[in-house]
Amino acid sequence: MLFRHVGYARDFDKALQQRIFKRARMMRDSFATKTGKDALRNILPLKDKRNHLLMFKGKSTRTASTFIASILNLGGNAIPLGWEASSMAKGEMVPAMVRTQHAAGFSSLIIRYDDDDKDVIAEAIATCEEWNLDLFIVNAGLGNSEHPTQMLLDIFTIQGRLPEKLREERLKIAFAGDLAYSRVIQSLAVGLKEYKPEISFISQPKIRIPEWVKKELNDAGVRFYEIHEPLEHVIGSLGADIYYLTRLQTNLRKDWGKDTAADEELESQFLFYSGITEKAAKAAPAETLFMHPKPSGPELPEWFEKDPRNIAIEQIMNGIPLRMALYYERFAGDDDIEIELARSIPVTFHSKDGDVVATTSAEIRSVCSDPTCTAVKLRQSDGWGNIKPAEHVSLKHTSNMLCPKHRPTPPDRIKSMSGEEKIINPKPS
Ligand code: NCD
């Protein structure tokens, strides 16, 4: 198991991220075919991990619905209960809630908690450890500093678009908006540190990036700049590959509405400092990408939705294979059921007749159980051949059939109980 819980962005180093992304690509490819879809719908039922619960204190559209879709795609049931609709609103404590949901038979608890009065994720994980509960705790947004699954889907999106820049540590990314309260931006900046990007933090001075993020980046040797100038003034010269925007995080700010004059000033300047004005859109080169976790405010105007540089929809779409990958890894990652998925990916079959027959791996009937071998038997053929699966598919060897190359040569004769010898493998005369 790669991880027991999804707690914090810092728990997902580059190596772990890459393993999850590999699985997410596999989920996406498999899900694109009918046989792959069908195979994936067996995953959670096969593991007897059918029921999953969302407990959200805080509003959500994309995170909630893509978690639900991902679990349904793997054959599970995802039920949103809601913090405020539960006994949590009567003062029940996190450990009691976690034990209750485990007793009710749920296999995962997806928690969002917008307040910052306590770390409910740490409490939930500690409860599972103390009571030895096999319950998968997933952080779907905590206070104003943590959103690890959004961080993963964002890096997955960046890698999909700019793989060389990320791999060669040449990525230039600028964050703009409510840097002080955006858990998305804080998690993403920390999650990217091992790729050594060059980061610019663009914001009004009052909502600058917090010290703890700067310390993480400094310790990791990441170069970053703080810019307190309007986006439209700097976008033409900054040369960032990606501008990552957020809205003003009014729901996460306890002090919002207390000082009306200061809030109004912040709000009225927000688009100018951190948003896409017509000037900013014109000044940004054609290859620039704009990302946004959504929902958006005035910083991402409706007229910019169709701009090809805006990839916010791609982020949402990537959230599904990414979250499926997390569930797959947690519940089935150690298993040999990969063959089911490999079956759904087009392969080339090299038969002994020398011909290369293109087919789909849905037709694979058996895989040689020698772990060094990729010999397979197709449904329509009696002979064994070799396939070249897509680069990211590993064929696990689950069947107990061996191909002729690996089958031990049977003995020519065996002795019966009475000592009589019998020829069982007559040589052709
Ligand atoms: C964000 C969140 O809730 O932190 N959205 C999301 O999860 N996709 C950002 C926001 O609400 O502005």
C-alpha cells in the first residue's frame, strides 16, 4: 500500500506523486474503453469496499462531485452526509464520528473542514490508528492551508501539458489572488517544490503568501519572488508558463465582514491585481496557460472561459482519474488484478506465424504465469504469442498457466504404484 490516508500535501513527495500519476494515466486509458470501464466497475466490489461517505463542513461542487464520480467509476457507492446535517452539529467529537462511520460499514471518509479551529484530519487519522480501524481518511480541503488532492490533480495537469519543463526543472509558475487564504495555492506551491520551479507570488500586500510556505520553499532551494503589482502590468514581461489564479477566499476568512471599509478596498482592487483584465489577456503570450481551481469570481471573467489558454476544465476532468487512482492504490494497488485493466488496452500480438496481428487486449485469455514472460493466449487462438502492452501497463501474472517456453518438460515415463512403468509422453516416431 503506497499510503493509508490522504492527509497533507507534504506527505506526497515527487516519487509518490509519480506513482499515483502513472496509475491515474492507467485509469484514464482504461476508462476510455468499454471493457476497461466494465473492469474498473469491479474493483471496489471485488475488494468488498463498496460504501464511502463524504462528510463536508464547507461548500463544494467540483471536489465533492469528482470524488463521487471516481468512486462510482470503481463500482462503489458514495454518499454525501454533510457535517451540519450530522450529529457533529450537536457537538459530537471527531473520534466518535469516525468510529460510528466505521461501525456503519463505510470504507472511506472524505472530509472537508473549512474552519481552522482544529485539525480534524489529524484527529480522524489518529482515531483509525488508535482503534485499528481499516478506514481510509481523505482530506478534501482543510482550513486555509491544505488541499492535497487538488494539489495532486493540478500537478498531474501541469505534467500533462508541460512534461519537459517539469522534468527538466524549467517550469515558471505564477500564483495570483488570495495567497494568504488559498489552501489550493499553498498546497500546490509545497507539492511542486521537488520539481524546483521558479515561482512568482502576485498579490495585494494584505493577502501575501504566508511565511510557512516561504520557509518550505527556501529550505528546498526553490527560487521565488513576491510581487505586489497588478497582474496586467507584469504579465507581459514575467514570462511564466502558467498563471494559477484564485478567487478571494471569503468563506475561509474568519475576519471577513468585520472591517467593511478594508474588505471593500481589497475586493475592489482584486481583479486589477490578480485577475484577467482585457489588458492582461492581450499581454499574455499565446502559449501561456491559465489554471483555476474554481469556483471563480471576477478574476476569471465569463468572456475568458472559452480562451484556449484557460485549462480550468481540464483540471476538473483530471480530478476523476486522479481520485480513482487514489482509491485504486489504497484498496487494490497491491493486487494482481491489473491484468483486468491491461485487457482493455489495445495491444499488438506477435504470433508464432510471424505475423503481427493488431487486436485489443480484451481478447487476452491467459497470461503466462512466469513473471519474466509476456506471453499471452488470445481467446480466438490456441497458440501463444507475445504482446507489447502500452508503456504504462504492467502485466501481472495471475493465471497458473505457463507458456510452452516456461512449461517444464514432462517426464517421459512415470511409475505406477505397483512399480509398473508407463510411457506418458511418447516421442513421435
Ligand atoms: C477550492 C477550495 O475549496 O479550496 N476549490 C476546490 O476545491 N476546487 C477553491 C475555492 O473555493 O476558491
